[in-house]
Amino acid sequence: MDEFSDDFRAGLHDLMRWRRDVRHFSTDPVDAALLKQCLDTFSLAPSVGLSEPWRILRVRSSQSKAAAIRNFMETNAKALDGYTGDQAKLYASLKLSGMNDAPEHLAVYCDDSTDKGAGLGAASMPEMRRYSVVGAVTLMWLTARALGLGVGWVSVLDPKRLNADLEIPDGWTLVAYLCVGWPAKNTLTPELETKGWEVRAPALHIESR
Amino acid sequence: MDEFSDDFRAGLHDLMRWRRDVRHFSTDPVDAALLKQCLDTFSLAPSVGLSEPWRILRVRSSQSKAAAIRNFMETNAKALDGYTGDQAKLYASLKLSGMNDAPEHLAVYCDDSTDKGAGLGAASMPEMRRYSVVGAVTLMWLTARALGLGVGWVSVLDPKRLNADLEIPDGWTLVAYLCVGWPAKNTLTPELETKGWEVRAPALHIESR
């Protein structure tokens, strides 16, 4: 068995502290080999029944990118309608996506209809396939961060419309729309905290049964 | 900005290769301080809108543990009914949970009704709250593994019944039932591959749009 040093564990803790959602990117391109290193993480990720249900699209054409950005802008305008007064003003001031600057866009899907794994572990909790994709994205996020890259997860999107615009096969579910690039700034504090939207809970509450 | 060394990145890659789902545990107890170190990872995890929707239960009483184990056994018997012939025989031979031996059981829930974060980022994709919980579990898994501990994610469960048995509040969704303990053996190869259930895909297929 491999053993890990105190130094390594301290580095891992640092990495997790640093791995904030990035929304401010420089427009500098990401080297293809670095992007590949990030994406290769998917092949290390565990998945329910070894189903490996992740499906990855690089959103590259200007038409596809424009459709995704338009999707974000309209979905964000609709979300703003859900707030009033000072909260609406604050919401409108937040930068919730780095899509305009990030050089790489990835749309990560789950193939809920995959035969791989023959359904093992997903009969009573079929959502486990999508959770496997989220776990793999989380590992990729850490790999990217360890390389100095930033990743921003955009969830202010209408998945149905994105699927139509990107011509996604039936049976695939959007799990994550990711912006990847070089962060324009680095901070330990989540931006939503800096801007006064929400604070971190002071302590983790654990119950027993 | 913090920078990470080649050595650290190599260690991270090793950690991800090792972090296999563990189903064979020794019954040795896990020191409370070590378990706390694992659980503290949740407070480092990002979450949609800073909603921090994770709710963690330590399943400790013999009554609760027995209910969860019974739940697994009956759900697993039902899952077996979905296979026939050799596949059924193989399925029946697989060890799909380490619940009997693992000293620590954690039931990780998502509070879908939380006000924290005021719904930011979750209006068009409310599943983002549960995905945030999965991301946090993934980080905890890595922390545990770096400490030499193993984690097994049990998904062969009927969540409705578990919620009733553990008296879970309305609005909480089961995301992960985790066994935590000292692995009885370590391997780089997923057990489902060793046993001939499924193999890893040879390469990651990436499409462009």
C-alpha cells in the first residue's frame, strides 16, 4: 500500500482550500497537453458499477459558445426576477460565470442509458450514475487546480435548451457546464462571501442516530 | 497564489489511483480525531450559492445499523432478481458492502429545503445542491484515503425506507451511505474488474461541438 506523508497531506489540504469556483479568467489559451492531463482524471474516477457514465463535450465552435452564453444570460435574467429590493440589486452585481473569457468550455453529461456496468448499484438509486459524474468532475477540478488552472461550474443554465442547441443524444443528462482557464485572481474566500451574499457556516453540525 | 510541486502532483495522481471504493474493512475502530479530520473536509468544499446543504448523520446505535444492513440485504436480493443465468451467479458472489465490518457508518443527506444561499445557482438546476454534497463527499474520500482510511459508498439501498428508519426530516434527500474504516486489503484494480463484472474503458472519448 502506498502511504502519504504529512507534507503531502498538508498540500492536499491547501489544494482543497484553494479550489474555489473561478469566475474571473484571463483569455490566455490552455495548452492542449495540460487540458488532456485534466481530462485524463476522468479515467481514474470510480463510478457506480464501473459504468463510467461521463460523456464530455468540448464546446468549441463560436456558434455553440454563443448559444451557451445566451442561455446563461437569459436564465440569469429569469433568476434575477426571483429576488427583490437590495437582494435583487446585489444579485445583479454578481459575476456568476466566466464564460466570456475562459478559453475552454466543457459540457459534461451523464449517459443515463448506458449498458456499461449492467445497472449494478443503480437499481434502487439510479441517480448514482449522475453522482459518479459529479465525483469525476470534482477530481478533475483538483487536478486542474494543482496545475494552476481554474475551473468554474456554471449552473445558471436551462439544460433542455442547451441539449437542443448542442444536439445532445436522448438519454444524456447535463451534469456540469465548466469553464476552464487561467484564473485572473486567486483568493481563499468564496466570492459570494466577499460580496456579502452568504457566509460559510461556522461549524459542521453532526447528528447521531 | 499557492503553487504546487511536481512531487505533490505525482502524489495527487497516486491518491486518485488508490482511492478505490473499499468493501473489505478490518473491524479496528477509527480514532475520533481522524474521523473529525475527514469530516472537517466538508467545511472546505464549495457549494452552489454557498448553500452548504450537506447534513451528516453518524449511524451509531445498533438498532440504526441493523436497520441499514437489513435494508441493504433486502434491496440487494431484489437487485439480484434483475439478473439471470451466469450474470446472476456472478452478481450473487460480489461483496457490495462492507457494512458488517466497517466501524463507522455515515449517512450523508442533502437539505433540499435549505434557505442558505437564497437559491443562488439552483433555480434552473435544483439538483446542484445534491451535486454539491457529492463533491464534498468526494473531497472527504480523498482526505480519508490520504490518512490510510478506506471509504465505501453503498448505493444498494431503499432511500425511502432508510429515511423512515433513521427518522430523517422532510426535505432531506439521501445522497450517500458511507462505510469508513481501515481497509483489509489495498489494490489499484477495481474489484468489479477483478471479478469479471466490468472493465475500465480503454480511453476517454471526447466530442466537440
